[in-house]
Amino acid sequence: MEFIKAICTWKDSFFTSDCVSIVIAIFTLVVTISIPVQIMKFQRYLSLMPIYMGFDVANAFMSVINFFHDDCDCDVGRIPEEYKKRFKYDFDEKNNVPLEKILHYQRRLLNDYFFELESCRKSSWILRRKIEKEWTSSEAWVVKILIFMNAAVDNDPELFKNISGIKHERLPKIRGLNKYLKKFYDDLSNAKRWMQS
């Protein structure tokens, strides 16, 4: 009973200034947490810019564009066939193709880069607007070519080897670096085949 009286007494002594103080404290807490989070998201986006300006990404862009323009004659229907030819040629040891010329590597590099960029874009409406202002339809066309190239790899059993039969094998006794690999394996073993966003 005394507890209820104490609550009623507290309620009577609760002034408007107390309400304002509570609202200000909550607002301050939210701002104190959200500003560093937004700064980290923006720094993540800014860290992608030197990569975009670097040789590897520029070379990958040119490789994908040249493949689509020269090898496929700008015909998306020819991507699976031409990609398979190029894949076999690039990985044939007789041809001794340098890493920066291997189309499969270039495709994967751009996939990873655009995945990171899309992660940044989804993380904040401010970054979404910034990316939409700073990036052009030319990059969108390259992304579309990548989508067709990825589909060509996913749908071709010679390019995307099915190794899922190993999931039923028991792991040997582990130690050292394999402990970390096992933790990573355990987390990913039940994941989907494709990246989730």
C-alpha cells in the first residue's frame, strides 16, 4: 500500500520541466549514438573511392566492357558461350595469361566492389542519395553486364562446380589455424548459395 502511495505522490510531484528534461536526455542519447554510426558509414563509403580510382578496378571495368563489346558484339545472348571460351583460354596453362588479364578474376573483383558499394548505399539514406548523385548510368550498364556474366557462371556446371557432396564428410581432428577455419566453416555451412543482402 505504501508503494502505491509513493507512486501517487511521485506522480503529483512530476512537473512539466521533468518531462522536458527526460525528452532532452533521450534526444541527446540518440544523437550521441547516431552521429558516430553515420560517420562510420560515411568513412566506409570513402574508403571505397581509392579502390575505385586504382588500377585493379579500372582494369576490371575495361576488361568487362571489352569482353562485352569485342567478344560478345554487345549481345547478351552470347555472354554464356563467350565467357566459357574465355574462361577456358584464361586458365589454360599453355596460354600463360597474367592475373590482371583473367576475366574471371576481373568479374569477381567488380562483384565484390559493387557488393560493398550496395552495402554502403543500403546503410543510410544520406549515402543512398550521395551514391545516386555521384554514380552514372555507365556503371549501371557494367553492373548489368556483370549480372549476365554471373548468371552464365551459375548456370554452367563446367564453370560452377558442384562440390556440395563434401558436406556429409566428417571433419578430421583440428588444431592451429584449422580451428579458425572450422569456426568459419560452421558459420557458413548452412548459408545459402548466394550472398544475401
